[in-house]
Amino acid sequence: MNENRNQDYHNKSVKETLDALESDVESGLTKQLYNKRKQEYGPNRLREVKQRSRVKILIDQFKSIVILVLLIAAILAFAFQHLAEGIAVLAVLLVNTLIGYFTELKATRSMEALRHIQKDKIRVRRNGTEEETDTESLVPGDIIILESGDLVPADIRIIESNNLQINESALTGESVPVQKKTDAVDADSVLADRWSMAFNGTVVTDGSGLGIVTGTGMNTELGRISELAESAEKSATPLQKKLDNLGKKLAWITIGIAVLIAIAGFIVGQDPRIMIETSIALGIAAIPEGLPIVTTIALARGMHLLAKKNALINKLQAVETLGATNIIFTDKTGTLTENHMTVHTVAAPSGEFRIENEEGSGKAGKGEEDAIFRRILEVGVLCNNASIVDEDDDLEAEEEQGDPTETALLRAGLLMNLDREKLIEEKKEIREEAFDSDTMMMATYHQSDGDIEVAVKGAPERLLDVCSTIVGSDPDSEKPLTEEEKNKWLKHSEKLAENGLRLLAVADKKVKSEEAEPYEELRFLGLIGLLDPARDDVGPSISECQSAGIRVIMVTGDQAPTASAIAKETGITEDDSPTVYHGKDLKDPEKIADAEREKMIGTNIFARVSPTQKMHLVKMMQKEGHVVAMTGDGINDTPALKKADIGVAMGQRGTDAARQISDMVLLDDAFKTIVSAVRYGRIIFENIRKSVMFMLCTNVAEILAVTIATIIGGFLFFPLPLLPLQILYLNVITDVFPALALGMGKGEPGIMNQKPHQKNEPVLTKSHWLSIGGWSFIISVCVLAALALAIYRFGFDQEQAVTISFLTLAFGKLWFVFNLRSPGSRFLSNEIIENRYVAGAIFLCVVLLLAAVYLPGLSDVLGTQDPGQTGWFLLLGMSLVPFVIGQGIRAFQTTEEIQNHN
């Protein structure tokens, strides 16, 4: 099926291609041969990819170790007939599953969008007749007719070109339409340089031509990109990996605790039934049941906030992945640039005139010089086939028709009050010499005051060859053009081209007859430099990325000089002569020497890059341990968008294929929106870390308190400080709300001045685990002290004493939230105090704790009693001890930071 695509038709002559495909320019394929190939190749369409079904989305919600452990815990609870515990855990699982399911339901993505970019009808020569047919019926060997506005329906070898120009930006990244020719190109030429071919999914912008179909359906370049995108394996996000690793640790901790507590209880003679219940409860306590809910809601809220910032997230975990991103591969056309050609520089013998932000500025100043610049633009406007429709006299609402280079000339002319329609009224066009790929020039003849003016534009080297004079000190004068001056202008054009400009030379002359040769004895006027300018907000956004420790790398299908110029302008590189890797020199990173790979890793600009090479670059950086984001808008970007840790597509300029397969879509196409997304990603990761710290510190405190009480109970009367259902009540109810509030914080100021956390950095580092151990010990000691004082100092009965220890832990958890403020933050001004959700969560939890003691039915189930005034003073006092210690530590850290700073 792939044989035609691999025959390098771009390197074959027209005759060789026709012979190989057994076709004829005039009559096309015979009916018999067409039917045979239709049977062999099938319909001309891309393979349909199965969508992500609702069932698959639902199953994906359970692909987490934490969720699976909780599910097993619920099953064990039911097996031992502990219905309340089982129902409580299942409720947590249900809430988490529903939130994740409905949030991701909108995120079903497939490559099906690629199938819809083809046009329904095309004119074809077949079996001696010319007819209009469905594009799906095309087979290799069909002769098709291309005209302006057509969507190319298959891969085609050009066999006739009448100024045929095709926009290939969606496929190659080339921002300017490509002039198609019939001449063969080198076998190893990159896709963007194959002017003898037209590719499936590209658009004819000007001219007309004939072509022979060389590949259809999946046997096209577009089909190959579709296959790459399908085969690109999407790695689990960093957050998924980290939570799974945490879940594995907690799973083993759960099993260990359950077994040890049961054994310890039997050894010291505790009631076996109570010990089994307690070991199950503590095993469940080791898993922070609220973690999946907190994580899901924090990410879902991040999706909601980012949507307000014009970033549409397709999958929950993609939010946090942005926070870990340390490399952004960005396309150039339409991402860093406007995808909109603009006249940048006009060079005349008297100097240069630069057009910036649609306002002229430069060395011109004298009236004569201004007149020469005006004449240069006038020739560019006259020698032109494009048009700008502006019915409402609103420059922002213009509709441009024609070649982007020519519309750019018209826009520049309007800035100088050179309206083409008015010019044509004054200087009627009487003849046009269309652009020819051999001469690389175009000319128009105009009747003006009894004279005939010839306006010419073209490639500088070609046009200078046919010029004999050069404009003098005013627009009506001229002087001989010497060979020395010609060489000077050629060098000047090369210098401008090195700055990323696309150069046109313009010339004119007056003739007696419209039959006069257009390209003889011309007067050289000057050069016009055009570019696709960088977006205004890109430079500051890239600077902010770099401050945040994020490296921005340009990967484009455009020319190296253009890529280099935009990279320097936007701040991707500060080198005057940056290293640019060309696609033809770019090999598979896995098949090159280490030194060459290191050079590739250190390069920030890659030009003329194919879709396969883009994907190789993403894989190379991922193997180096980087979290990679890839931005793009074209069909050519889809494989790399899928392979990257997070794919970012443009919402306005982007193709359907790019939007469908990406993790995030920028609705405003603004690179700065990525910076906002990165900031939210970092905040969400830190918030989740705080939530996990909170839940584990208090959960481990429960375990320590019960374990120590179990050991003490073997030597003297000392009840367990918590009952099984009390543990679940704390974990499922009063843990979740403060943890959720922590997950919705606004983040620390200056978070974008920090480096991204490492790809393999766990949610909890060694220092976090040490902190969990220390705080858990302090909280558990306070709980046990409250229990001991209640029994042996104040003489409370067992049920009241256990209620006091239960409430000491519960309120201790609430005050502990404030210990999680950042080191160096102020006591009354920090991210915890300023988080209004924290205050609401604490108030709600206080109400729930009061209900646990005073609400009939619930207090009976939990086994609680009113502790009385003395009991309340005791439990509140003991619950505040960890808070006081924590604030003292934070105050010490603040002083230490000030001293270090000084």
C-alpha cells in the first residue's frame, strides 16, 4: 500500500512519472486500469481512528494505585461486615469518579478531524474525458486540474504550472505560498523544498496547473503524519506517576500497619474483635481517602480558571504537567509570528525606510527621498494581482485576497495613500506579464498621460541582470548602473536576507508600445524586504519563561535565516550568529554519536524540520529527563503534539487535527497564555503537596496514637484514643474540606521566579516525609496527653475521655493547616490566611465536629459524649500546642531568611 509514496516522484521527471504510473496527460488512466487501482488502493481517505469512548473515560478514572487501594479497603470492610466504613470509602470513590468523568467527557480526542479536511469534488481527466468527481474516488495515475482556491485532495506530481502557488503552512510550517514548478528536485530535499509536488491538505492560492496523483489516503504525506500521530505513545503525566508512586508506598504502609497493629494487640491481650476492627480502620487511615477528590477538584478548578484565561484544557492532569514543564518546543508560523506577511524595509539608493507597527520610520527625510520611496511602493502596488476588500473603511476588518506577499505590498501602499484602485484609474493597466518561475519576475503595463509605464518586480539577482540604469536623486532621474553597483546591491540583498527578510527588487521604464519587451533596459529603483513579524507579546512571554527556568526552542519548517531572525527578535537566543540545525542535517538522535547529540540538545533553533524529526526531538529531550511541551498549529505538528508531555495547539489559527490531538488549546493563540498556564500548573502542584502533607500528618498521627495506646494498654488501663468509625469520620469528612481549601489557594508570590520542579521529584520528598514524622509525633503526643489527663487527672469516664482525645485530634488538624504557610511568610499575611476557602472549611468542620458530639443518632454511631466545660478547655488547649510550635518554627525561619539575605 505504501509503494507509491516511497518512489520519490519529486526526483523524477514528468515523463518518468507518467510512465511509472501508466498514465497520459491528455486522456488520463484507462477505465480498466482505473478500476484495477480503485480495487487495489481503496477510497482516497484517511483511516478512521476509534474515539475515546465514555466507557474508556470511566475506566481511566480508576487507573490510580490510591483509588485501587481504597477499592480493596472498601471490599475488606464489607467482607468483615463493617458497613459504615465500607459505605464511607465507596462514597469517596463515587464522588471522585463522577468529578473526573464529567470533567473529561468533553475531552474525547481523535484523529478523525484529519478526515474532514478534504474537498468533496475535483476535476479529473480519466479514460479520455474530463469530468468532476468525488475526491474519494481518486487513485494513483489520475490527472487532476488545480485552480485557485482548490484544496489539494491527494499527493500530486506537478506536470504543468501556470503561476501555480500553494500554501503549505499547515503541512510544512512555510509561511509564504510556494511557487510550484515542473522540474525535478534532489532526492534528499526536505518536504518544504519539493516544488515539483503538491501535497494532500494544502491550498492553491494562485494560478492553475495539472498534476498526476502519486499517492492517496494513508499513502500521502498527510497519511504518514496521521500514522505518526496514532503511533506516538503518550506517556503518563508527571503527576500521575508521582501519585502512583505515592500510592504504592501507602499501599505497603497500609498492609504493614494493619498486620502490626493486629499482632501487637493480640500480644498485649487486647480484645481480638476490637483489634481487627481497629487494624482495618487504621489501614484505611493510612490512605488519605480525600486525596483523589482533592487532586481532581484542584485540577478541575485549574481547568476552569485557565478557560477564563483563554486556555482550554482537554485532560485534567495536563494542568499540573504545565507546572513541571522545563522545555517548550514552539512552532514559528502563527505561534511566534502573526502568520501575516508585512513590508518591513524599503531600500533605495538614498537610504533605507523601515516600516514598523504600520508606521514609517527610517533614514528618509528629504522630499526627494520620500518621493523615491513612494515610487518604489507605487511600483509594488501597480505590479500586483491581489486585492483588499474594505467595505466598512475599517483597517481591522479587511479581507485580503491573493498572494500574501502582494497583499503586504498593498497594505504598505495604503499607509502611503497609494490605493491600487485609484492608481489604476489614473494609470490604466493594459498588459500583464505573469510571474514566471523561469524568469522569477512579473511585469504590468500602464497607460499614463500618453506614455506607457512598465512596472516590474522580481528576485533581486534576476532583476538586476536586466537593469541598465538606476534611479537618481529624484524619481524622474536616472544614471547608468555599473557592474560594481549591481554587486553592491546583491550583497545588500543578501545581508537583508540574513535578517530573515524576503526580498523583492522593483524597477520601471517607459516604452512607446505595449508590445515592448518587459525585461530589457529597466531602471532599478530599489529593494522591498518583507517578513512575517513576531507577535508583540511573544518577547516578554519568552523572557518570563526563561526567568521561570523554562527553555524555549523553535522548531519550524521555515527557512533557516527567517527562523534565526525571529529567534533573535523574540529573545529565544541572544547570539548574533546562533546555531541553526537544518532538517537535512538532522538525524535520528538514537543513531548519532554522543557529541553530535549533545550539540543538538544545546541548540535552540531547528529549521526545515519534518514531522518525524519534530517527534524525534521531543523524544530526545524526554529521555534527557525533561518535561516537554510542544506548541503548534499545523497538521505537521500533530505527531509531536501527541508525543509531548503536553501538546499545546492554537485555537484560532490551528488546524482541527492539531486542536483535536492536543492537551491544551490556546483560544487566543497567544504565547503569553502558556505562561499563565505554567503559573497555574505550579500553583496546583504546590497546593496538592500542601493537601497531601496535611492529610498524611494527621493520618499518621492517628496511627501513632493508636499504636502507642495499644502498647501502653498491655501494662495499665489505657483505652484506644480513637474508635474505628471516629477515624473514618475524621478522614472522610473533616480531612477533606481543609485539604480542598488548601488545593484552591492562589499560590505564593514569585512562584514564577522559581525553577520548575524536577520530572522525577516525588509529591513528597525526603524532607517532607521527615516533617510528616515529626508533626505526626507531636500531634499524637498531644492526643495521648489529653486522654491521660482526662482519665487520671480529671476523672472522666472512658467514653468522655475518648471523646476528648477524638476532638483534640480533630481540632489539632484544623489549627495545623496554618503551619503549612510558606517559610518566610508573615503570620497575618500569607497564602493560607488569604485563602478564603480555608476559613470556610474550618467553620464547616467545627460545625461537623459539634454535630458529632451533640447531634442525636450521629453521636450514638460515633460513640461520643459531651465533654463538658472542663473537657472543652482541656481539648482546645492541647489541640493548640502543635499550632504554637509550628508558628514559632515559622517565625524562626523568617528571621533566619532575613539574616541570610543581609
